[in-house]
Amino acid sequence: RRAPPVDPEILRTMKKVGFIGYAPNPRTKLRNQIPYRLKEMDNEFDNFSQVPESPIGREEEPHLYRVAKKYRKVTIKYSKLGLEDFDFKHYNKTLFAGLEPHIPNAYCNCMIQVLYFLEPVRCLVQNHLCQKEFCLGCELGLLFHMLDLSRGDPCQGSNFLRAFRTIPEASALGLILADSDEATGKVNLGRLIQSWNRFILTQLHQETQEQEGPQAYRGAGSSSFGSSGDSVIGQLFSCEMENCSMCRCGKETVRVSSTLLFTLSYPDSTEKPAKDYEFAQILKRSICLEQNTQAWCENCEKYQPTVQTRNIRCLPDVLVINCEVNSSKEADFWKTQAEYSFQKAMMKRGGFDITKGKEISLGEWKDLGNLDMGHSYPSVEELKNIWIPHAIKMRLTKSKELDVSNWSETNELSPTDDPESVYVYDLMATVVHILDPRTGGSLVGHIKVGETYHQRKEGVTHQQWYLFNDFLIEPVDKCEAVQFDMSWKVPAILYYARRNLNAKYNLVIKNPIEASVLLAEASLARKQRKCHATFIPLMLNEMPQAGDLVGLDAEFVTLNEEEAELRSDGTKSTIKPSQMSVARITCVRGQGPNEGVPFIDDYISTQEQV
């Protein structure tokens, strides 16, 4: 509980010696008793008796807390058995896999899920295999494979995150956090995940480009353009742009570049009242950006005020947007726009003119709920705090002008629209920064999980929005994915995917690991011992088949000691388990003439401090 305020009489009469204060006891309260019914709580005490049913919410008083329970940071309570007896099913009743949060830099868990639920990206990395020791594509492929196999148990991204920590660009961009930073809330997680988003797309683009070459698996009818189209990541996200600089002397220079994502740019207006913008308008001005800067002009031979404009030459298949809500100014902009669209939605819904100042009580709105003979309206709560649409329509005209408009999920294109130049994008994911002073905040994702995923996991074909909060996964209503109450839930990243995206890409996964890896004799154990090796590699005719018996043993080394504290009763409470890395692996034949003879006995090198 919050400490009750100190009696002003004590503060008034207090004398300080060093940093300790002494005051006579005013005797206004009984000894050892504190009345806890503080004024502002009295009226809320009624709902205080409800004990939350989940392990998340017993510590704090439910009514003082604006962050909805499922959005709060989840933590694992460790027991003597480690994770063995922790009830993950309590947090996730689905068959999708959550990710564990207790690994350094696991702040990106929600973005890993977003990429996993983009079918072309999942298939790309699962088909990817290269010889680099630390390749994020390879590691993401392994992690996605684990997410595929899981039936609702959480997975660990430890290998992926280990590879991530070794990449120099990642540390140059400040993406690698010390343990303490994440916990203390020193970092702005919203800004961090947006940099991570840009980094991971660029990195995967480079890594898979090197391997694929220009023509590796193209789906039917998929477009190829320029150098950026060399990887599937390029085909999905890349967008060619013309950057035009116009000096005041009239000299114009045009550069062509490409980008994998767009950053929202907000109007710099101080007008009161603020203007009402559709999301589509802001998106258009962010894509076709116009800026005034100082730039070097060859003609004038000096820095001159220059107008820079940017236009796009093509539309990407997946539209990735970093929201850049980095200050209260941008947050207020979202808030104001959401209020405008709330008013418009209410007018549409109830036929009332709110602009004339007719205030309507919540009760009246609830009565309006089902006015129109069986037509169910969204409830008032479902219309609040929403500015972004669930779909966007984009068109590049013949003259390469860009049209952007808010669209709806149910709207189809009209017959006159050319599907080559008019794209409809459906919102597929939103990543939000949860502001929570008690835990330093966290990042969660709302993801619209498509039919193929439901088909594979649950044998049903439907689409559904889910909240992914580390290992907590819960179905949510589609309106919740776009509701941003700026006081605690701030948008960071939006993913819009082109309608029927999957039809364009080759989604066959062929396991890139060949059986021949079991035959190779590239063993560290061999190099170190000149005498006889401790194992005999498999012969071709001994390849393990389905149902064969193999014994496997692994030895680990510790990278980080566990963090634990002793309780007053002498029992130990684990705060964070130790971080281990596999260091030796042995496989033994379980049958056949050589039963009991190892066929692999290997050290595994680790780059990290043991």
C-alpha cells in the first residue's frame, strides 16, 4: 500500500541531525495503529474485496491501477524446480507459443511474434541456412521451427538473442541493453523497438540476399524490381523512392534510394482548435515527405536552403510504419485525432450532432445500443481511442502520384480499379508500449493470426486477433488492437499487409538441414586429442530412421549466475535463473551391432564469457 502522508505537525516540529529527523510525538494517533482508509480510497473500497484469480494481480490494489491486467508485465515465479511447476497454461489457453521474458534483450519478443505470423517471412527464414556462426536468419529459422512445434508451451529465444548480441551494428544502434536498463525503465522502449524493427528488416534483407541470389524462389507473378528485389524481404517490404532536392537557384538533383519502412511525420501546427486529420492523410504526407533543410548546392557552391521532396515509385507488399510518438506533442496529436473520429463515429451511429454541444450521457448511449431493429452497433467503449483504420487503400496514378485513403476490412475494390496499381492493405499487427510506472513498462503486440496458422495448430480455418504479452496470449476483439489510450498504451509499430499477400509467395518449407551432417567428422574433440577419438561416426547404412533409438546427453556451462535471495525462513527464492550455454554433446547408438557406441561426441565453442 502507499504510505499514508506524514502528519504535518511532525514535519513542522522536526529537527534534523545529519540526515535523520527527530520530532516529538504529537500523540494524535494510537500507538502502532495506522488508519488505512485514506479519503480518496473510501468510495472505491467496495470492489476491493475481490481477490484476483490470477497470480498476476495479488500484489497491488486493483482499483488504483489503470493498466488492464493482461497488459501488465508478466513475470515467472520460480520455485525449487525452476520452471517445472509454473502454470503457463493459466496465461495462455491457445496452442500458440509465447516467449519467455527472462533473457537479456527479450524486449523484442513481441516483434519476433509479428515476424513469425507473416507467412512469407516465416517460410523464408525456415528455408534459410548458411555457414555463418551468428546469422539472425538461421537463428530466427530455428526459433520459428520451435514456435511451430509448440502446443502452447512458451519457447526461449536464447540462441537468437545470443546471435543478436554479437552483431556490431546492433550495439552501435544501442539495441543491446544491460540487464539493469530494462528493469529500471531507463530506456524508452517505444523508441527502442522501432529501431529494432528497422535493424531486423535490414539485417534479414542483407543476410538472405547473400544466400538467395536474384532468382531464388519467386512466387507466381511476383514482381522483381531493381537491386532491392534480390531477397524475399526486399520483395515484401522494399519500396523505391525518388528523393528530389531543389535549391533556390533552381538546380534540381534526384537520387533514387529504397526503404523497408516508413516513419510517421506529424504536422507542426499550433492552431487551436487542432485540425482534424484522417490517418490516411498523415500516412501520405509521411511517405511523400517534404522538408526544408540546408544542403550543399553544386551550382551555388555553398550550403543553401533546399526543398527536399520524396516520392515513391512502387508500393510495397507489406507496409511497415514506425509511429514515432516520442513526446507529449505527438501523443496529444493522436489523442485529439481519436477524439475527432470518436465524434464522427458517434454521429454516424446515433444520428446526433455532437458538434452543437449536445452532451449525451453514457447511459443514453447504452440505450441507443441496438436502435436499428436488430442491427448491433459497436458499443461506446469500442469506439473510443481509435484513430487508425483496419484497412488502407493505396493507388499510384500513371503520373506516379500517390493516393491514400482509409478503407474498411469488408470493402472490396471496385471493378474499375486495376489490382496492379491499387493495393488494399489490411492491418495485421500493432506493437504498443505499455507505460507502467510500477514495472518500468513493457512492449506487447496485437496480431491478427491468419487462417494457415489456425489450420496448422487447431485444424480450423479462421482469423482472430490475439494479444501477445511474452508468455501471456489471449484472443482480443479487433477494436482493441487499434485502441490507444495514450495515458498508458502508446502505439509504436504498425504492420499493414496487402490483401491476399500469401498467394504471391512460394510458401513451401523444405528443411534445409541434410542428413549428411551426421556423417561429417568435423569434430573439435578430434583436433584436441591426437590419440583415438571417443566416438565412431555413423556409416551410411546406419542413418537413424523414424522410430530408431538414440541416446543423447548434453553438458552445459554457466554464462550468468542465478540471482536468488534468502527468505527469512531460510528458503531460497529465485529471482532469475542462471543462463546456461550448451558446451558438449554426445549421441549414442541405441540399437544395431554397435549398440552403446557413441556416433557424436563434441565440444561446442561459445563466444561468450563462461
